[in-house]
Amino acid sequence: MDFDIRSLTEQDIPAMLDTTALVFGMNPVPETRETWKTLVPFDRFVCAWSGDTLIGTGVSLDSSLSVPGGAVLDMAAVSAVTVLPTHRRRGALTQIMGSLLDQAVERGETLSALWASEALIYGRYGYGVGTSHYKASIDSGVLAWPEPGELDDVSLAVVNDVEDDYKAIFERTSRHRAGLHVRSDAWWRARIFDDPEYRRDGGTALRVLRTHRRRQLTGLATFRHPNTFTLDGSAPVQIVEMYADDERARETIWRFMTSIDLYPTVTWPTMPVDDPLAYLVGNHRAVHRTMRDGLWVRILDVPDALAARTYEAEIDVTLKVTDSFRPALGGVFRLTVRDGVGSCQRTEDSPDITLGIVELSSLYLGGGSAVQLAAAGRIGGDPGAVIGLHHTFRTVTAPVCQEVF
């Protein structure tokens, strides 16, 4: 091994920015230096050095994640994982990921999660696809909306004027939708309310649509205009996030967003897979959707994770969980669910089901299918137990994460 693994100092931040920019094919953004210093203690960086040259980076953000039932669990949010193209295939990535996971376990964090730049990398480290979403493009002018029923009132604002409303509806949503990256006050400020130019991707500052019913907030969407005007309307309005307390508020938001003059196309890169827009309108073909994987999740503490969420059915099942990257985190566990509440502990009983930590992590937030994984040979055991596991873990509301970190 021709490199060392260690953390960063403040003086190393420019080198980190240069390395990540090169690997991800972007220009360095000097303005992010203060953001990194604000959000991440330096000891949470894990980097690979060849002499004085920074050749690989990784960081574990101190974060948390909403899980089914409304609990919020400590999460090591892994980001900025890179290895210079001159130093690939030498084990640097495995060393970085191993150190990040070991540190998270030592801190007692229950989960780790990340957004994967490539689909073939992170399964080897125990991560499975925990949320999916649609990359959506909507042809607003040909949706064929039916006559509306009762809708909510709407108002427009800039993001800094709605901090309390934004936080409130985000918190309400986290109680019933898993997969939300729950934000600290520092994260809200640095990433959302300050709305830095480098995060706008050429678009305008964040604009906010709020819906109200009897003067009470019922929904909120943030969006950007393209910061350009074309006579053919080819530049779309992009939804950044959308949260609604109920379907009336959601329909109100959609009717507004798809009726903005001069912009006949609306995009939303992270539309939840259970969003009802295609069924609200007459022309579902005008809602173009491509499925994408979202947040990749890794369980670090199986008993704590399985006991923290709620479930859709009762079960008493023994799971053999294999973890090839960190074998000590696997084992045999008995999961018992009564009235939606689970308990889980290690056991020496014979397993009913055998699966890997990747598969268990894919099921954890409620969007995965144990039946499909079994059909693919990735879950083994008693077929009846597998079907029971499917119905127990699956949630009515699809998990989603709307923020890439």
C-alpha cells in the first residue's frame, strides 16, 4: 500500500476541493470551503495520502434519517468519496470506506447512507438501494386537468421569509415518510436558506410556493426558474422539493406548478414513486418518468435499526444476516413484531431466512421487495417466511430522499 489514511486539517481543505472537483469533472468552488468548515469537524474526514499528495477523499457527515413510524436515527451520511484516476485499483477506496464505517460504528451510529455516483461500487461495502424516485419531466400544456374541486389558497415567497414554515412541514412529513435526511440548524442555514449561487446550477434563487387552508400551512414547494427566457419555452421550471400534508394540498401545488405562464415544461429530479400526478390528470403520457435509485442505506446495528421502525404486519422470524465487508456486524437475529412494534436481538436459533446486509438495508425503509429479491436469488429460506417478511417491511408511503448530499 503506497498511501496513508488520515484525516484533514483546515489547511488541507483546498486540496480536498481540488481532488473532488477533478474526480467529479467540475471546477473547484472556493465558496464551499466555509460550508465544509461549518458542517463537518475535520476528524470526520478520511483521506488517502501518497506522501504530501491527497489522492482520495471521504467524509461522514453527522446526520440523521427518518425511518418508518416517524423515528429519526443517527446516520453517518457519507459524501465526497473520491480517488484520483492516477491511483485507482490500489485499495484506497476500500480503506477509506472501511475507516468511515468503523468510525461510525465506534460513535454508535445506527445507519450509514450515501448517494452513489456509480451503481457497481457500494454494494461491496454493504450498501443497498434504500429509496427510489422518478426523474420527471411534465408537459404542462397537454395534461388535460379535469375541473377542480376544492383547492387550497396559495402564496409566493422567497426562501428566507419562510424558515419556520419550511422546517415545520418538513418535520411533519418526516413523521410519515421515511428516507428524509433530517437537517441540523447549521445544515438548513448553509444548504437551504443561504441558497448559495454554486447550488443553483444556473437557475434563479429558490422560490417558494405555500398552500394554506383557513390560514394554516398545508403544503410547500421550492422551485427555480431557469434564469433565462426562450420564445419556444424550452427552458423548464424545476421543482426542488415538495411537501404536502394531504392530497388536496398536493393537487393545489401541482395545478399551480403546471400553469406557470411562459414555461410549458416542469421538471422534478426526485419525484416520489407514489406521487399521484399521473392519475390526477387526463393525459398521463404527459408525465414522463424515469426510475432512479436514490439514497443507498447501510445498517450498522441490526438490532437497534430493526427495533426502531414500525411495521405493517406481525411476524416472528429468525434472520441470518451475512456481512462480507464487516462480518462482526452480521449474525443471526430474531425479529418479533406485535401491533406494528418490533423487537430484535441476537439468537442462536436456526434461521428461517438468509440474506445479506445489502438486502436487509434495501428493505429497511419500506420501499424494497423481499419477494423480488428472493426471486433473484438474493434472499433464501422458507417461501412463506419470505412473503411474510415482504408484507411486514413494505410501507404504504414510499420512502424518498429529495436532497443529494
